[in-house]
Amino acid sequence: MIAPTFRLHTFFAKHIPYLELVVNSLTHPLRFLGGVLLAGEKAPYALLAAMFFLAFGFAVCRRMVEKDVEGWQCRAALGSYSDKELVVLITLSFLSILTLAATDAVQPRAVYQGIVLIYRAFVFGGCFSWPVRGWLRAIWTT
């Protein structure tokens, strides 16, 4: 299930702006879904969507951080993103998580509170806090 998505990203999608973000983000909720199904449980669709938007936020934030490092121009897809567009994508992804949290009557609130906390600390932190951005740069680009 994940291997075809990985191949799709590696050989095709990583060269196409925006599609590469979506395909890269899909693997995270797919792994969670695989675990849920192996456990014999029903798929929590709203939570899977929230996990996708969390992974999407991280993928977009990573593109912002990667553009800080010299040599990023060798990845053609990165040149297609302006910082303003990336901030808009991060904001829309966060609003999607908040919408899912407000409408999901199945999952405990604490689950979404954890997702929101992680998003605020690392995704927004990676965009707007230089110490967090520097830490993420050290992790993602060295």
C-alpha cells in the first residue's frame, strides 16, 4: 500500500509542484490506517484527514526550511513555491484541522488538542520562530 505511493513520489510526483506535497503527505495517514485495519477497528475518517493535514503542514514547512539552505535551486519544484503561497497552504491546512476537530463527534477532544499543539509548535514554529526553524533546518538539511 505504501510502496506504490513511495514510487509514485520518487519517480513522478516529486517533480510536480503541489502534487509532490500531497503525495508525500498521503503516506502518513495510510500507515495509521494500515495499523487500524490490522487491529480490526473501523477507520476514523476525520482523524485520518486531520493526520493528512498535519503531515501536509509539515511537508510545506519543510519546503520553506529547505529554501533557507544554499543549493535548494537544484530541486526545481522548490522554485515554484513563494513564501507567501507556502504560508497560505500552512494556514489552510491548520484551518482544516480545526474544522475537523469541531465537527468530529467520535474522537476525544484531547486527540485534536494534541494535533493542534504539535502543529502550532512545529509547523507554525518552523515558519515564524527562528529558533524552531533553525532546529528543523539542522534536522532536515544536514
